[in-house]
Amino acid sequence: MRACLLHITLAVMVAATTACASREDWNMWLSHNTHFASGDHGWFSLANNKDGSNPKVSRSDIEESRQENWWGVYAINVSPSQIFQN
């Protein structure tokens, strides 16, 4: 019973996570050996919307993205006035 419940839970989790990604998302993700370049890249991605609305970008985010070579399908573009100091 417990093994059956585990299999069902895993199947639901896989279906839920794969349904949200586009083909472009999957191609980008599969071309790298990790989902994010670093923990900072992960936190940045979680803090910003995929569509780029309401961006939260700091000067250190910009420097870290250059140093760590962050990747992604969706670029966050901001004007200099939208970048905040740390």
C-alpha cells in the first residue's frame, strides 16, 4: 500500500512539473547539467516573474550573473533606474 501511494505521488509530481514547462524551457534546462548556475541564480529566478513584470534586480545580481554565467529562456530586462543598490 505504501509503495503504491509513493508511486502515485511521484507520478503526480512529475506530471505537475512537466506540464508547466514549454519545449523551449526544457531545451534550455537539458542543455545544462544543473537547473541553476548557483544558489543566487535560483533565488533570483524565484524572486522574478517569468514575464519580467515587477523585476527585482540589484547591482550584485548583475555582477553575479556575469561571473557565474547565468542562463535562462526568459531574460529580465530593466532600465538603470530600476536597479537597486544592495
